[in-house]
Amino acid sequence: MHVIFTSSDSFFEGWLRKRVDYLHHKTLVVGDLPLEEAKQYFLDVVGDHTYLLKHDKDRLISVDFKIPFRMTGGRMFLVDEYVEQVAVSGHFKDPMDFEPTQVAYTTLEEVLGKAKPYDQEKSVGSVDLLPRPLESVITAQSEPALRAMEAPLKKCGKQ
């Protein structure tokens, strides 16, 4: 018997590993690449980029890949976005300078700004949490969203 689980959630593999003996399952991750594969994909994208200047290519090839990986999480689409943004705007290290993180942060600010205890909807993204939360749960859907969620926490820590 074969059972196929699919999920867009990158944490799914860890969840499955805790519940099913590793001898009885094989996982194949499509989409988000592990660090080494993401680095190779990144180097290929940089090398093949048509209008990225040579000094930017050299800089990106020599950069510690953990910096872009922390922003992209190995998601190929986001690796492409990162390289494209460097080609247009120049190199950056701060995740908050990455456009997908800025979009996620703006969305987070809007959600938090509208959050009123008396009109909060019941969380629909937390049906698998037991016991069920009484408050809304915000889940990061990508590395940029996670970096955006870290920003207000850092602000709270500085106060």
C-alpha cells in the first residue's frame, strides 16, 4: 500500500517524521530546496543572469549563502526574486530590504492594526492545533513572512 501526502508547508516533513517510522516512508520535497541544493541553484541563477553586472555576479558568488538563504528559505521563486532585486537595486544583507519581506511586513502591520478583541475571527489556520487556541494564530507562510514577523518582536525587545 502507498499513501501520498502533499503539502505546501515546509514543516510537513518534520511533522511526518515524528509520527511515522522512517523505515516506512520516503519523502520527496518539491519546491523548497535544502541549503546545499539551494546554494547550487543560486549559483546557477547568478551565473546565467543576462543583465547582472560582472562585479555583482562576483559579489553574489562570494557572499556567505546563509544570508540569501535566510531570506529565501530555499524557495526557488524567492531565490530568483533575490537575484533579480540585486540586479536592479544592488546588494543588500538586511532581510527587511528584500521586497517580499516588505510586502509580508506591510500585511502583518495591517492584520495587527485591525486586530480588535471583540471582532476577531476564529482562527482558520489553526485547526490542527490542540487544544484549539482562543485567539487568532498568525503563521508565516514563507521565509520573508517569518523575517517580517521577527521585526516587531525585535522592536519590542529594544523597548
